[in-house]
Amino acid sequence: MKITEVRTIVTCPGRNYVLVKILTDEGVYGVGEGSMNSSEPAVAAMIEHSSQWLIGQNPFNIEDLWQILYRNTYWRGGPVFRTALGALDIALWDLKAKALNVPVYELLGGRARRGVLCYTHSGGGSYDEIVEDVQRCQEAGFRVIRVQHGGYGGPGILGHDPNPIEGFPAIPIFEPGGYLSDTPKMFEHLRMALGDEVELCHDVHEQLGPTDAAWLARALEPFRLYFLEDPVMPEEWEGLRQIRSASTTRIALGEILYNREHIIPLITERLIDFLRTPPMRMGGLTEARKIFSVAEMYDVRTAFHGAQDIGPIAQAASVHFNLAIHNMGVQEWVTYPDAAYEVMPGACTFSEGLANPNPGPGLGIDIDEDLAKKYPFQTARLPIFRRWDGGIHRH
Amino acid sequence: MKITEVRTIVTCPGRNYVLVKILTDEGVYGVGEGSMNSSEPAVAAMIEHSSQWLIGQNPFNIEDLWQILYRNTYWRGGPVFRTALGALDIALWDLKAKALNVPVYELLGGRARRGVLCYTHSGGGSYDEIVEDVQRCQEAGFRVIRVQHGGYGGPGILGHDPNPIEGFPAIPIFEPGGYLSDTPKMFEHLRMALGDEVELCHDVHEQLGPTDAAWLARALEPFRLYFLEDPVMPEEWEGLRQIRSASTTRIALGEILYNREHIIPLITERLIDFLRTPPMRMGGLTEARKIFSVAEMYDVRTAFHGAQDIGPIAQAASVHFNLAIHNMGVQEWVTYPDAAYEVMPGACTFSEGLANPNPGPGLGIDIDEDLAKKYPFQTARLPIFRRWDGGIHRH
Amino acid sequence: MKITEVRTIVTCPGRNYVLVKILTDEGVYGVGEGSMNSSEPAVAAMIEHSSQWLIGQNPFNIEDLWQILYRNTYWRGGPVFRTALGALDIALWDLKAKALNVPVYELLGGRARRGVLCYTHSGGGSYDEIVEDVQRCQEAGFRVIRVQHGGYGGPGILGHDPNPIEGFPAIPIFEPGGYLSDTPKMFEHLRMALGDEVELCHDVHEQLGPTDAAWLARALEPFRLYFLEDPVMPEEWEGLRQIRSASTTRIALGEILYNREHIIPLITERLIDFLRTPPMRMGGLTEARKIFSVAEMYDVRTAFHGAQDIGPIAQAASVHFNLAIHNMGVQEWVTYPDAAYEVMPGACTFSEGLANPNPGPGLGIDIDEDLAKKYPFQTARLPIFRRWDGGIHRH
Amino acid sequence: MKITEVRTIVTCPGRNYVLVKILTDEGVYGVGEGSMNSSEPAVAAMIEHSSQWLIGQNPFNIEDLWQILYRNTYWRGGPVFRTALGALDIALWDLKAKALNVPVYELLGGRARRGVLCYTHSGGGSYDEIVEDVQRCQEAGFRVIRVQHGGYGGPGILGHDPNPIEGFPAIPIFEPGGYLSDTPKMFEHLRMALGDEVELCHDVHEQLGPTDAAWLARALEPFRLYFLEDPVMPEEWEGLRQIRSASTTRIALGEILYNREHIIPLITERLIDFLRTPPMRMGGLTEARKIFSVAEMYDVRTAFHGAQDIGPIAQAASVHFNLAIHNMGVQEWVTYPDAAYEVMPGACTFSEGLANPNPGPGLGIDIDEDLAKKYPFQTARLPIFRRWDGGIHRH
């Protein structure tokens, strides 16, 4: 079998997704995804460049092809390249599993659990609203629930920059004081209202400096979080050490990580409990198998990022991987707009707390290329914050 | 598909081998091996105990079955259990690959090289004899050649214990002085006679203490060894650190290792360059995939032990694994007596420096159970050494 | 005096025990034990293989014989071999002490205390039941008492796997949340009900990951435990460091350890306060003397595992050893079924908080070989756990 | 002053270059460069996306704009984004310096030396050819000269892969043995022929594993290198530590680095002596000022990568920066095809060992946009290597 063509598809059925399709001379093909917030055209350009090396090759030699793609780029790292590599690698696994007529998880070691434990998002403008929202999530079958007080930035948001960038939305102003004061109180309220059983987590969104993050992680110990996410930026090696030495709160991190040389020391030093980097972002299932083999040795588990910026195909890759490995932790779960499900038929489903892939060989999901063309790429911008004095905030 | 029976076969077609066969209700079966010098009955007993858990299970769920076997034993580690687990795990991979009609290496990531680089043993009673023997090996196609001066213990052997254990062969006497003085001279002679190109390695057989081993590793630097094997016992953490800080000679080690908690720190501290623990000894291909994923992050490579105490089925598992991973190094290569090849038809072959598996699905090798019965187990003893003063030598 | 025969006896007077008897040409003999949960046939096979080296030897040369046995096996480590070595070594000490007509503790340095402080197990389905059970133990003379809420897994048990292995007992499901929430509350209740004086310990049974274990060890600080046992798996080097840096709760660990290279770093880094590996499991009294010599330098003490999987002979070895060394801590104490006491007459006794050996030379205990034959080996299985999502749980 | 437009220009006057031009409402404009081997379309896409944030802004607020660009991307790192950021940042500094009618180095602290010490490349197929080539470089005014024996891979190249990728140039085969044996001999020959005065350096091109690299760094000590470049991949933290503890040869590294969290630990641990990451690659002059402020504290110096994959504008940014900082080391110097000098008039010049920028405000260099259009982007591929057994080589 030989690879004859690699197609890169950028589509926006509600949100921008970068998709890839690897075709062969025997008709069987594989699908992959390399979506990346605000960097879609860069990833698409990288996939197109890298895929030259695949034409004429035997798609079964995944490790060899991965190494060729990885080594020939000269740069090896960075989120754009690692995501492009991830898209191609996921498509190769889908292709091979389809050719052997088994689900992808069979090639990764076989099914190791009945489904993938998922967590969902809840929140509200007041403590009581949050309690209600958590209860709604519990009724929907979730056993692990992320709670946030208010919108992005929570009680740290003081208003908006009075001097915004021309033509851009006004920039919110964040100060850590209010956020730090509020968060332990929120959890105290939640534990009193909801009891000790429900598993709760919380996302700091990298808004805190190291000492504040350590303060918060210690202050939250009595409420036994399932995890505290992104307490600082993952670049802050010493900050992460400071949090660890100050507290016993479980730490989840990694949704913006991509390079093995950054991830591995976080694991081997046990600076984290959950690694959130999904297979797509780190170079695909081939790299995820290796990285999470290291993680298994240190009891670091998956908590794959799975917000809507990661589409149904990358979600399926995460779910197949989570089904097959021992050190699975929890999976962030979202649903997509109808249009996304139509462009990518065969998405994973959620039921009674667990996600499972669509049955069928490979990932179980496909691309409707004609439909994808009806949703062209749309430029989007992510928010930034200023401090009260007008300086740009950390994250 | 369900596992219906697990057969344990101990046979001695020239040397003792412990073999295993996992049978299913659909007729497809897998073969594995768990041979272990002088501990064969213990391994066979352990396989028989552990295999209870497999009956009735779906053999495709290899990761889950591995975890069940690993966790239920209570002990998890040790060479007897890890080897028993390795035998069962190898048989599960053989079975699954046969069921999918592909070679085992396809399930491990696909072929990543045209063959497996092998090294062989050479030696002689004099430097000139060694030179001739190396040249003979080169003509046979080997690019990497292990050289030893004299028999086991080399020029360190002073004779035999005058007061041997009753009924046992006389114990040799070893002193490090002669061995240390000789070895750099041997390599100087070999490099002068053979040039710089041929890749040479040497096995210390754990005969030296840490400081002597560091002395030797440094003294051999000018001769650029392919590797220096087992300079000390692998239990000697500080000794290994001492060797590393004293020298830049490549170190190979691990033929008697088995537990991940012992292996992983050797890799992450980069105390070794080559890990010699074969998949069979560490719990099978499932564990080897994980351990060598860690090793890839640190550029530690395979140099799987492959003397005759490891039989043709375990050799095939090593070769398939080496074909599929990136951080393959070199494979120790031996041939077996004809009887062993007849009991286990379909062994790997060596040609022009490279080993390759027998084509066909699975490992490509089988067990002739009737023939195996004709070669019953035979008790054997391994040698030990005394020092000149009569004390037991280290290894 | 020469060793003429080594007999290996596997018997099941209520539970499987592996016993050994070393006979000499002068009539005096020694008894030892190498029991090992679910690995009895493997240990018996290993004892039979190793004991070849002893025939014809002078049994008084214990150090030399230990080194011969240790070095000739090629593998040196692992629980099967170390336990087999332990059985033979204990029998040699028993033999020598009998020949000299003194208790074994006299050869280990003499009696250093009037008896061996013991702890026992208590528990119950409710806090009040636990309180009552502790009081019952106090009345029975115990000053140190282990407390557990519920059965194995405690309040972490959610029920049973809906999809059990065919023909096996249903697998319990464990999640750490309920267990973590409950345990500090249990200790708060116990301290309020029982006061601060009684020494309480608790066994995590390796059920927690490192961060959760650190959380628990810190949360239990106010209740001043005698020790917290097996908070993580002993393989988790970084996890143990994390627990230590997070808390000041005393840690006991080691019932599944056996190799010196694993035990020694735990001591020299002071990652533990009590080492639970009994002499039988680490290669006998000869090895225990050396390991606990290192431990004395770091004030690490004995807390020998002594559940029913370790029989009366190994218990006697532990008690003699504890009587003689300086850094004795506490001894886990159980009683055995009558049948076991009959098969092994002369077991240690407990009175007013302390254990003592049966008077008489050697260990003070014997084997009734005829009776032993009436209780043949019975296959047994240890429990495993799944998580709620169906994945195999850590331990 | 307000930014009105950002133009991205991809041109191939001999080699692909990505250029940027920031225009304002006052007519003054700045030029920058973000060239990146084989990733040009990805960088261009990233510049176009990021530059949205600049429109309408005051170009003098470089720190604020840098933080906006850096924080809003969500990803912050990776060579594609860091290079895009570098291109924009360099253009902002050019613009501001032009507006103030001073050279860029004046804004960076003023001129701190009369010119920038440069090194050049020499080599040959034999030791004598290399000697002649070094002498030619000396006559051309170079005081620091890089020497290589043979082409890329040097004496490690064994020929070409017999089984090349279809439609691609045959892949060279590399084995470290020949390269390791040769390199110390080459330096011994050069020192004998050329004396001790001339400063010589050597580039390993990441071809060696850690232990081999440590071996080479130690073997080269007698020849006192100016630096040894890229002895291993910069991802290999433990490998770099191993090289450092084994040798006192100066180490230069970083041409493929880009993220501050990777660079800073190399400096603070003093694993390197020279950092080769040019300002363009790390996010521009704004980031270079900060990173080399840290480097000054540890006496780590610049040795900016400056091969032809970095064009004349990025070269000018490096030269201005090197003129102004204290811990300048050496600059890699190349000349470009005439077409490149015509597309980018005003390039730096070299004379008597030193480089200097074109006089005039800003960087002193411009872009001829009409001419640039005549040289459209051309796809190019970088070489990869296989080992003799067919496996992909490390780098």
C-alpha cells in the first residue's frame, strides 16, 4: 500500500478546524485533525509542507514516517509543527486500523476500561447559581465537574480598559486580589452545600504568579479538589516547584504544551498530577504513547484538554487513547454545533459519565469534504487582559 | 474471542527453555517464552499460577490483561514473576498479530529499519588469536564484535579453589589486578592490528568494584569502545555514578534487571547508554514499549541480552521490537543447537550484519509440542568465583 | 558437621506455608520458612534448586554459604529467590543455635529488651464500632493499634465491577475520593473518643497516588499517628519524596520489598521511619542484620510485616531478631489457626503488649512433618480492584 | 504616530526569506525579517494573523506591543510564532530608530565596540585541504574559523540509503564511529600545521548521542577549541550535563532554540558558553535584550547563528545587538547571492575581522518590494540521515 495524496481541509462549522485526509492506492484512507486556536493557516501551511515526505510511502510504517517528519523539519518543536505532525500521525493510525478492520484502540493495546471518565464545566454569577449548575451537571451524569465563579477571570475582573486598542474589543482588567479572596470561600460554600462526594476542579487560567498560586493551592487543601488547573504558566519551572512544595492539591497543566523536552521534566519531577496536552498537540498518538509511558512510571495521568477549539476528530483520538492506556485520568468533554457533527460524522458520544467512540474500524469518524467547503475559515482573536494600572497582565 | 487454555512447556533441546502457548475458542493461538537460567521450575510454577486469570478473557485486551496479571500477584516484581509475565504477554502479542494477519512489529508501530544490527562474541587465549577471531567475525558479516581475552574471568583467573565444595566442580579464583592490567593492553593491540573502524565491545561480567570499573572505563577511552558491559553490579547506584563521572566510555547494562523501578532511574540519570534487559525479562512487549519510550527521551538504546539462555521465541520478540522502535541500538546474536530450531521452527535469521524475523503473521515462530516433550528439563548450575584468600568473589 | 539433606515442605494448615528443614550428619537440624502469597510453588522450586549447593557443607559457615547461594543464582534478587534464600538462612541460624544450645537471639548479639512491642488490627463499619474495637485491643494488652474503617479499601469501595472476569469473584471498585474524605474524620472521632495516649496507626494499602497520599499524610498530622503504612507503592521514589516534603507523619513501608538496592536508598534518604520487610523476605537473618545496621545509622526502625501470610517460623525469626537489635520499633502481631500451631509447635507467645519466643535453643519452634503432609497446598487468589470507569486500579 | 499597515513579503533571491514592513501614518516605516527554513509559509501566515493587533497602535510602545502580541496568541512559544514575533519586533525597532534618526544600536545602549568579531566556515576533503582553507580564511581577515572534514556528516557518512523514499533524493547514511575517530586526529593535524594561535571551532550538527559527545568534547581538550557547536540536540538536558561534567571544552548551542523557558535553564546551569539563538528567532530585540541580560550574569556570550537561512535584515539585527551589549562573543558570518543584496539593499559589511552595519538610521537596510516579487517562494527540503541498519538517525 502506498500513500498517494494528503489533503488539508480548513473549515469553520461554528469554529475553525484544520483537518487532514491521507489517501492510498488501495482506496483505504485515514483522517486526522490539527486544529489550533488563531494559528490555523500556519498549521495548514505546515501540514502541506510536511506531507510531501509521505507521498509514495507505506502508511503502515508509522514510527518511521513519524521520525522522518520529525527529523526533516529541522525545528522538531513548537505548537504549529507538533500539531501538524499530530494531524498526520492521527490520520496514519486511523488508516492502519481501518486497513486491519479494528478500532484504533486495538492497535494501542486494546480496551482497558468500559469508557472514558469525563468532566464538564459549570459556573455562575453567585455561589448559589454555581451549586445549582453543579447539580444540573450531576443529573446529566457527570462525576467530575469544573466550577468557576463568573466569567473568564472570575472575581478578578475589575471592568474594562478605558483606553482600548483601536478597532478591537475593550480589554478586561484583572487584579489577583479579589480572585484570591473569593476562591476558597466559593469552595467552602460548595462543600457545605454539596457535601464531600462530588469531585470538583477549578481552572486558574494561568492568571496567578507563583506565590499567589501556591497560596491558593494551599488554601484549597481542605476542600480536596479533583485538580487545580493551570495555576501558573507552564514556563514557570520554579513557580511549579514552589506550588508543589507548598501544597498537596492535585495540579493539572499542559493544554498549551507541545514539546517533549518541556513535558518530560514536569512528569519526572512530579510537578503535575495530570497532563492536559492532547495527542493532537504533542505530535499525535505515536508521541502520546511515549510521553504517557513516561507518565505511567510517575503516576501522572491524562486530563486531556477538550474544549471546543479541539474538534471531533482530535476528540476521538483522545478517547481511543484514553480507552487503551493504564494511566487514564479524566477527559474534558464538550459538545459541538450541529454543523461540526455534520462535517465530521461519527463523533464520540457521552453517556452516564463516560465517553465512548463510535463503533467501527479506525477512529470511527469521517470528513464530509463537500460540506466542509461550505464553512470557510474565519479569523478570530483570543482575549488578553490588562492590570488596573494599564500594564499587560501575565497570561 | 476467548482464551480457553494456557500451556506451560519446559524443554531442554540443548538448554532449558520455558515456553508458553495461549489457546482460544477460535483456534488462533499465541506462543511465548519465559526462560530463566537455573530458575526454570520457578518460572513455570509462576506462569501456571498467573494464567488462571486469563481463562475466559478476550486476548485482544492486552493492556488490561497485563495490568490484571501485574497487580494481582501482590509482588509485581522480581525476575521470576516478570519473566512469567513476559512469557504470557509475548504470547498475547503473537496471538493478536496472528488474528490480524500481520507480523508483531506492525502492532508495535511498523517496520522502522531494514534489519536489526547484531553483535557477536570473539576471543582467544592470546592477542593474536583474538585478532584472528575478530577478522573471522567480520567476514561473517558482523560490524560490532565483543572481544574477551581468555575464558570467563579472563586474565583475572588465577587457578582453582584448592578446597572445593563437595561434589561440585572446582571454583575458579579471580583477582582483579591481572584483569585490569591486561584489558587496556589488549585493546591497544587490537586497535593497532585492526584499525579504528571496527566496532568493539567488552564484557566485564560485573567482576570489578566501582573504583576499578571507573579506572578501566577511563583507561579504555582512547580505544573508543562500542560499549563496556556490566562494569559493576547494577545494584551499585553510587558505583555507576562514579563510572559515569570518571569516563566517557559507553556503558551497557541490564541483563539481570527486571523491575521498572530499578531500570527507570538508570535511564533518567543517564547512567547507561544501552539497556540490555530483553522484553521477556521485564514483563513482555507491553512493558518494553513503556520502558523504551522512557529510554528514547534520554537516548538510551537497546542492546538486548541474547545469549543461549534466551531461546528462539524470546529472540524473535526482541527482533520484532527492535525493528519497530526508534531507539534501537544493537542486538546480541547467537545461534542455537539444531534441536532447539526443530522444537521452535521459524526462528529469526542473520544475514550481512542484520537479523530479521521469519516472515508470516505474529512472531513467525511456533512450538512443536510433541518434540519438546522429548527433551525434558535438566538441572544446571552457574559458576561462582572465590578470591585468592578464599572469600567469595563479588559477582 | 556436614549438611546431608534439605527438605522443602509446602503445607496449608489454614493458609499456605513453605517450610524448610536442613539436616546434618550429626542429627541436629534447623527449620526455616519461605512463605509467599500466591507464589508458594515458585519459592519451593527455588529452594529445591538452591539447596544443591548446601549438601556436604559445614552449616556453621553461614556467611560463606549465604554468599554462595546469593552469587550462584545469577539473579540475586526478586521476592521468590530472596524468600527462598531467607528460608534457608533462617534454618541455618536455627541449626547453629541448637548446636550451641542457645536461643537464636544470643547469636545475634543477645537479648536487648524484655519483649517485642506488638501492634494489632482493629476496625469496624462505623466510627463507634472502631472505638469499641480499639478498646477491646487495649484491654488485650496492645499499646499500638491499627485502625481501618470498613474492609479492604474502606470507604473508597463503591461496589463491584459489573463486568467481572469469568469464573472469578467480582472485582471491587475503588475510588480515592470517599476514602480521602473519610480518613481524617475517622481519626478526629477516634482522638476525641479515645484521647491522645493510645498509639494508632493506619494502612493505606498502596491505594493512593502520590499527591493524594501527601494530602492524607498532611491531613492526619493533628492526630499524631504511630505510623501511616504503605501510602503509595514502594516503587514510587518521587511519590515518597513528595509525601516526605509535604508532611511530618511517620511512614512505614516495605512489606513487598526484598532487594537491598531498593531498601537502602529509602533508608539513607530517610523516606521512611519504619521498614516492614521481615527477615524471611529479604534473604534471612544474615541480610537483616546488615540492612538494619544501615537503618540504625538513620534511626529507621523495624515494623515487620506479620499478617497470616507469614507463618509461625518466620514470625519467630522476626521476634528473635527484634529482641536483639537496638533499632527495634514494633512488630505486627497475629495468631494462627490451631492447625498451624500443631504443624509448627513452639510458636512465639504474646502477653501484656509484648511477644516472646518459646524458650529453648534455636528459634524454639519445630515442624511436624507428618502432620504437614495432611494439609496439602491449595491454590489461592489475591483481590484486585478496578476504578469506576473499569480501568484496573493502581495497586 | 499610528501603525497603518503591516506587509508580509516572502521572496527567494537564492534562498527563501520572510520579510515584514510596518508602515505608519507619518510615512516612516520599519523593516524586519522572519525567515525560517522550510516553514516560511507558516511564519508568513502567523505574521499576518498577529499583525492585526498592531493596526492603529503607537509604534513607539514597543514593550507594550510585544506583550500584546506575545500574550494574545495563546501559545506564546514555538519557532513559527517566535520568529513571526521577532520579525515584527525588529521592524518596530527599525521604525523607532529611523523616526529618531539614529542607528538601532543607539536605542539598545549605544556602541560598545568598534565592530562585531566574526567567524567563517572552512573545510576540505583532506587534512591538508583544510589547512589551506583555514589559511585562506585567515588571509581574508578572520580570526575565528570553523573547520569541518568533508561535507555535512563528515567522515561519519558511509554512503546512501539503498532504499530511498520515492521521488526524494537518496538519504545519506551516518554512523558515529568514523566521525568520532577522525575528529581529534583532524584537530591534532591542524594544531601541528597551524600552531596554537588561530581560534578554531567545530560543528557537530547534533549528530552524536550524549556519551559520544562527551567523549569527543574530552578528546578535543588538548586542542583548545574556540567552541564545539551542537554536540547533542538541545532537548537533551541530561546529555548536556554529561558533556559538561566530562569536559572543559567550550560549548555553543541554540540555533534551533526559541523559547525562553528552554534557554534560561541552559544559562543559569551554565551548560553552555555561547548561545546561538539570534534575536529574530527568539521574538526579536526586545526578548534578546532580556535573555542576554540573564546571560551576562553567567558570562554566557552570543554566537548568533548566521548561515544563509538567515537573511541580511536579520543579520543586521544581530550585528546592531552585538555592537551594543557587553557579553558579545562572536558572530557567524556569511555573504549572500547578489540577488539577495539587491532585494535588501544596505546589508552589513565585513572588514578586517569585524562586521559593521550600514550607516544610517534604523538597521540601515531596506526592502525593494518590487524586486522581491520577482523571486517567488520555492519549496525546499532539508536533508535527513539514516543509520546503516536503515533506522532514522537522531538529528
